[in-house]
Amino acid sequence: MLTRYSLRRSLPLLFGLFALLFGLLLLSIELPRSEREALESWRKHTGQMLALQQSSLADHLRQGRMEELHTELADLGSLEDVRWAAVLDQHQQIIAATRLGLQLPQQSGLDDVGLQRVLASGQSQWLAQPRERFLAVYPLDNQAQHALLVGFDFSHSLRLIQHNTWLFLAEVLALLLVLGIVLSLLYQRLVTRRLALIEQATHQFAAGLDDARAQVTGADEISRLGHSFNHMIEQLQHQQQALRASQQLLSTLIDAAPIGMMVVDQALRVEQANPAAASLFNCSPDELLGNQPQDRLLERDAVKRLSQAPANSNLEFTALRDGQVITLEVSMTPFQRDAREYYLVLLRDISDRKQAEQRLRFLAHFDPLTQLANRNQLLQRLELLVGAGCPLALLFIDIDHFKRINDTLGHEIGDRLLAEIAERLRQHMPANSLLARSGGDEFVCLLEGANADDGKNLGSELLNLFNQPFQVRQYSCNVSPSIGLTLCNGQQGSASDLLKQADLALYAAKDAGRNGLALFTPELSRAAELRQQLEQELRLALEREEFELFYQPQVDASGQAQSMEALLRWRSPSRGLVSPADFIPVLEETGLILEATRWVFRQACRQARRWQSEGRHWRIAVNLSPLDFRQHDLAGQLLQILADEQASAAWLELEITESALLDDGPQVRDCLARLKIAGLPLFLDDFGTGYASLTYLQQFDFDGIKIDRQFVANLPDSPQSVALVRGILTMAAQLGLEVVGEGVENERQAAFLLLNGCQRLQGFYYAKPQPAEVCEQARGFARGAQLC
């Protein structure tokens, strides 16, 4: 009940209740106790006095001193609280009394019988009477013949005691009142006023005042409470500031978020939306408020799908924006606010992603340039047909010399040409076929349910399609295809095997002169296996150093060797001495020629150093492959080998074919310049068989040229060969170039070349390529000697 009132009221009320309770306790306990103690004390004191009077009065009776008896009774009657006193004889007659005409029955409250019975007991007695009165009976002799009767009235003393008790109670209550007032003042100063300051600060903080503080001083519990309260207020203010900053940041992030966000109620009605969500529908956030899914989404079952979908699951819907259909990804996350359930809806425009997925699906199965099926789709279709045992024909089409189109007209024209070729091929494909672009300038036609004749007929038709040129912008392009054909009867082979067979047939068509059709045969597969085996053996040959060098001399007019051309030979443990025509192309195709060239150059340096030390001043000519110029820092590698082997650059010559100079780039120019500066003589090999020999003589600083054997072969009977060779020799003389005629096989060819100024001759007429030790044993290289 006291908690309903303030401390300022409850404390005085509590003190009042305490005083009231204390007064009631005093009245119920102290007053009866005081009366009882006073009565006991009075009776004890009066009993002692009457015992003395009893002895004295008894003595007066025995001596017959009646006068003294009356005097003592008078003295006794004069005492406070004594109403009367009388001495009786055995007949109950008053001998002496303090009052004349005393009537015992009236004063004592006893009749004669009762009085007689009391007197007959012979003992002192106190008899209580009404209104706080008492009758004391004391016998004056042993026979109880005489007795003293005294009537007492204790009411006056009792009233005095009660008065004193009430006075004490008033004093105590007054003291309690003063103490309560003092304690109330102290309580108000030390407790309630300071608590009020804390309460006031609480209201100020609740009202939003940032400087709300409880100004409580001291070191007691309330002071510590105030300090704790101020500390709590500071923490709450920091937390509120952090919360406001976090809310502001969250609001800013939500507004700036590129993902659409909306808060919807249980009825999926929009209650809040950010600008990104509004931009998805090209409206303002306020226009979205109150909207439901059917107001913005095109799907009729949008509400049902959203309601039944698990939390955080992504659903796809479509909507209109500026008349265009867009695809949205929608997810809903439930949360509670103010004991109500809401949903956070995330919306993303995935139209671009859907288009990208469609684009990826297209790219996974189609070629973007020609719009034909790609290799992946071809393999899937081929594996399906092979697995079903369906007979088919597979035609592998490759455009001959397509690289020239890219090199001369550019890749853009080359791409347009491929698109035109694809379109022409597509128009002539039968219904039961699949046309695909395998990559680069390669196309594959898959003909279902076809036999050998169907495949050959389709191949012939495709060859005829290329008889007419392709018009690409301002260019008229004449190209031809090479086609490889393989067949499957539905009982053997796999998709990869069929593609490999068609590829082998394609290479056979190219080897046969291009612009033709070749059918796969088991012999082609065996030849490919043999070539693969040859490639593996060549790799092992490089590791085991199974190669060796043969040398063919280049002689002057007197038949003396001026230089030796180093020619690579392979002495295989299983094949014996293998012809260069069999393994050199494989080295070039696999790139092993790079390692072989470095080995040849190192061996030539060692042989040249040995011959120079023996007094044979023969230079060694080393051929460089076109692939050598594609490797990084060819000049640095060759010069490093010269340094390692301690060989002079003047002991060697480098023969470079025109095909190596087709890529007239900075790398080739820098390489030849460094080799020339280092002192290595440079010779242009197979002169006249390339595309721009005269241009190369002008651009590169060559020391000499080698006339190709096809010009020497018809000398001196062919007027054309005579004219060409004489022209080459005349031009070389004017340019100061040394000329080597290769392929000299008879005396007439040698005589013609020497007569027209050819400085060096090389061929079987003088010597075949032989090992170094055989060449060292030759005494000379006269015409027809053939010692080396």
C-alpha cells in the first residue's frame, strides 16, 4: 500500500503508523504492568505496615491501653488510601474505630456470617472489593478473639499511576514525532531529493536531452547509484548514437543498394521500398506502397508461388518496364517487427543474365561466326548416332591455303569468307545431315543413314560448290577445299575414332594435291601409327644422340673444297640409316627441329675447330629451319654455342631458306643483324623458289646465294634454265654476292656454271654426303672423283 505514495509521504505515514503501534503497545502492555506492579508494591508496603500495627495494637489490648489503641487507629486512618480502620472483639463488636458510627457490614461488604468466618480462620487475609477497594483482616491474638480490620481504597493511586503512564506515553510520542520530523528532513535531503534528481535526469533522457545527468554528490550508495546512472546514460547515449549511425548507414545502404528491396506484410502488400526496387518498374518508391504482386508481376499465380515457396528460395517472375518484358529473381525472408510478421523481398533484374545464359547455351552448341553447330554439338550428335548403331558418313572439310587469305587480306575478310562458305555449304546440305564448324577453316558434315556412295556424291557436290568464287566486299576470293571422308556401318568405331579417321583422310587429300576427296582406308591409319611411332623414336634419338652429321663439299674451279655443308643423318638401331626425307618433315612438324638445329650447330662448331687444328681450312655450312626463327633469341643461342665451343664465326656459314623470311618482322631482322655483326656469313638458300627473292636481297645483308637444283638440272639444254641461271649469276656479280650452284650431277652442268662465273659447285658430280672421316681421307674433289 505504501508503494502507492511517494517516499515523501510514505515515510511520515510510516513513522505515524509506527508511533500509533508503539502507543497501542504501551497502552496494552505498559499500563496494566504499571498498575500491577504499583498494586503489588502498595500491598507489600501496606502489609509490612499492618504487621507492625498488628503487633503494636495487640500489645495495647493486652495492657488495656485503650487510649493508645485509639491513637494508633487514628494515625492509621490518617494514612493515604485508608478509608477506615477498626478493632473488633470476639463478638464482632467494634472496640475502637477511626470513624464514629462505623457500620461494618456496609463498609466491609461482608454480612455477619461472612465476617465471622473470616475472623474464625485466625489468619491474615486481604479481600478484594469492587472499585479497587480492599479489606485487610489481621488477628491481634492467638485465639482470634480480637482482630484489626482496615478498609483500603486504591483507586486514587491507580488514577495517579494511569495519569503518569499517559504522560509517559505522550512524552514518548512527542519524542517520536520530533525524531520522525528530523528523520524525515534528513531522509528528504539525503534520499528523496537525490532520488528525485535521478528521476528528473531519467525524464530528461527520455525526452531526448543529450546532457541529461543526475547531479548527485557524495560517496554513499545513492551517490554510487547516481554515478552508475550517469555512466549508464552515457553508454545508452553512445549506443543510441551508434544505433542512429547504424540505422542511417543501413538506410543509406538500402537506398544505395543496387538490389531492389521491399518490406511487405502478410498479405504481400508493400509497406516500404528502396529506389532500386522502384527503378525496376520505372516508378517512384511511393508508387509501390500498397502494391501487391498481381499489380506488378505478369504471372497470375505469383501470390500462390510466393506464399508456398520456402524462405529465401529464389523464384523467377516477369514484369513490364517501359513496355519491355524483364525477368526478375525474387526471394522472401520472414522477420518480425512489433510482434507482427513481415517479409523482406529482394528483387534482381536478371534479364542480362538470362540473355547471357541463352548466349552461353548457344555458344555451347553453335559457332558464333557461322551460326553452324560447333564441335561440341557435333560430338554429342555423333556419339548418339554411334551408340544407336546408325550408319553414317562423316566428311571433314578444310579450306586450302586459307592462311594466305588472312595474311594478305586480313582476318576480318577471312572471317567474312568463312561465313560465306558456311552459308553456301548450308544451302546444299541434305535433310538428314548436320553441318558443323570444327574450328578455324575446318567444317564437318555428318550424314545420317548414309553409305559410301552417298558420302562420295555429297563430297563431289561440295567440291563443285567451290568452283564459283566467293564475293567478300570488294574481293573475289577463289578457294578450294580438301575433303576427308570416313564411313561407319553402325557396328564399330566411336565418335573420336571417326573424327580421327576423317582427319587422316583429309591429310591424305592434301597430300594428293588438295582440292580433292579422299576416303579413309585402314592403310591411312597404319601410316598414322607408323608416323606416331617414328615421332616417338625421334624423341628418343635426340636423347640418345643417335643423330650424326654427313658433309658434302662445295668446291671451286680447281676442285678444291672451300666449305662443307653439314647434313643431318639418323642412324636408328632398328631402322638403320634413315633417309632425311623420311624424318626431317617429322622433326619440323613436331618442333623437334629446334633442338636438332642446336645440336647440329654445336657439332659443326666442334668439327670446324678440329679441322682448323688439322690444317683443313674448310668452313661448315649449317642450314636453319624457318621454325628456328620463331624461337626466342635464336641469335643469342647460336652465339652462346660459339662461345662455349670456342669456335670462330668465320669457320661457319648459315644457309637460310626464303620461307624463313616470309615473316619479315623485327625479330627476324634483329636476329640476322646480330649474326651478321658477329661475323657469320649468311647465304640465301634455294634462291629463286620463293616469293620475293630480290626483295630479300635488298632488305637483308647476305654474303651469297645458292642456286636451287631445279634450275641446274636442265642445264645447258633448256633455254629457260640457261637464261635464268645467267641472270642470277650476272645479278650476283653486280651485287658482290658469292654464288653456290647445287645439284651438279654431270660435267656439262659444271662447265656451264664455271664458264658463267659461279664460284662454288656442289653435287653428286663431285661427292656425295659422307661422314667427316671419309671426307678427311679424300685427296681432292676433282670432277667425277666422288671420293667423298
